[in-house]
Amino acid sequence: MRNQLHGAQPSLSNGFTNITNFTKVAPVDQNAVLIKLKTLKTTKTSQVDLCFSITTGIPLRRVIRKSCVIEKMAERERSIINGPLADVGAIPKVLFFSDCRPELLTYKFITGRPLYQTYTNRHTPIQDVFKLFRATLLILGDIHSERIIHNDLSPGNLLIDKRNHVSIIDFGSATPYGCSEFLAIGKPHYASPEQIEHKPIDARSDIYQLGCVLFETIYKTQYLDANNRPYNSIDVFDNAPINCLLKLMLDSAQSKRITSSQECINIIDNLIYNQLV
Ligand SMILES: Nc1ncnc2c1ncn2[C@@H]1O[C@H](COP(=O)(O)OP(=O)(O)O)[C@@H](O)[C@H]1O
Ligand SMILES: [Mg+2]
């Protein structure tokens, strides 16, 4: 799967740190050598590594390398990011793609930590939560206006930097509107009812998933259990104004659910304007 180059390990320097504990991995991109620093995540279908990219005359830069076992999986991801989503900000750009086996994607590194390491596990003033979700909904609106469904929104796929800027990552399950060729089964705790029932998905499916993430960020407990059934009715939680929004995002009937990111933003703005949160 990976061609590791052995021998005495030289030490690399980016001018600040000497990096000695690394693995040189191939394939390289057209001009650069990738040095793997650590594996961030391994699943049955993919592995995500944090690497340094070394190109002559260019300072070392961090990149993310994703290797995908399932045929065409990385290619789908790349064709969506570099195609319809090419002009959408706050999503990582693909720097390099290789269709060897496994398929490899090299991404621009985004500084930031996943939401589950930041917002969902610590108390955050509600105004800050709304600012973050407002920004996330703006990006999601841009994605939907390109007729793409992200299909895998979860606290691991939102990265937050020190200045609370948010990026949406992981387009491995993303799919164009109306495409029935690829149906994601949905991740435990974040799947919409239509994903579980293998019914057609649309922008409302992303709204539902983001509703699960918003619920968790506010109440510090997951909305859905591992079988994707709500643990509790939203009504047992006490914040009535926020619950209006959550109920609209989390309606199990797709037809009754809020239809667009912009409508969610309008409700958030209304809650803030009327000082209800
Ligand atoms: N472009 C990126 N910049 C920084 N970190 C990233 C980037 N892409 C992925 N990661 C990190 O790797 C983890 C797994 O990547 P992801 O694309 O979500 O893979 P998976 O499909 O296995 O969930 C993320 O939760 C994040 O911490
Ligand atoms: Mg992910």
C-alpha cells in the first residue's frame, strides 16, 4: 500500500523545529516528497495521515493525505471538491490526486480542531454557539447552492480554528442533488431518517444532521442514540427559544423539516435580535 523508504533518517528543518520522527512515503506528488508525521484516523475504508510536503525552494508545509480503499471513492470526493465546490470557501482544497491503489488525495491542511474537541465538550456562551452555527450554515448554503449534499455532517467534520473560524471537511459521502447511484448509510448518532430508510436525500438531510450537531453543542449530550433514534424528545430540554429552531431542523418527517440553511439563519438572527438567547 505504501512504499516506505528505509535507511538512516535525516533530520528535516523548517527553520523552527527539527523533525526527526518521520516516515518518508510514496507516491509523491508531481514535485513534492511527502513525509508522514502521524496517522490521524483509520477506518475500514480509508486512512488519514498528517504529512509534511517538501518541495525544493518552498518552505515545508503541512498537508493531509487520505488513502481510500474503495474504488472511485477518492475520485468522487475530488471531482466534487474541484468541480462544483471549487469556488466555495472554508472547505479544504485538493492539492493532488492519484488513482493508483489505494487512491490517494492530498489536501491543504486546515488549522483547527474538530468541534468534538472544542465546542461540544465545554461550556460556550450561547451567543458564540449561534455565531459558529450561523457561519457553518452560510458555508452549507454555498454547498447547497451548487446542488451538492454533504451527507456526513458530524462534530468530527467541522474544524474550528483559534479565532473560531469554521471549515467543513470530509466530502467522502457528498453527492449531487438527485443522484441515486450513491446512498450513504449515515453515521451512528447523526443519520437522518431518510438516510437510514434509504430514501432520497436532499439539503434537508444535511439540515437534520447539523441539527443533531447543534443539539449536542447546546445540551452536551447527543440527540440520537447509536441506532439513530432520539434519546429524548426535545421538549424535555429546557431552552424554549432554541428548541423552536431545533424542532424545525430535527423533524423526522423530511416534508415538515426546514428546507434551507438561509431559513435557519433567519431564525437564529431573529432569536438574537429579540434577545431570546
Ligand atoms: N484538510 C484537513 N486539515 C486538517 N485536518 C484534517 C483535514 N482533513 C482531515 N483532517 C483531520 O482528519 C480527520 C479525519 O478526516 P476525514 O476527512 O473526516 O476522514 P474520515 O472520512 O475518515 O472521517 C478529521 O476529523 C480531521 O481531524
Ligand atoms: Mg470525517
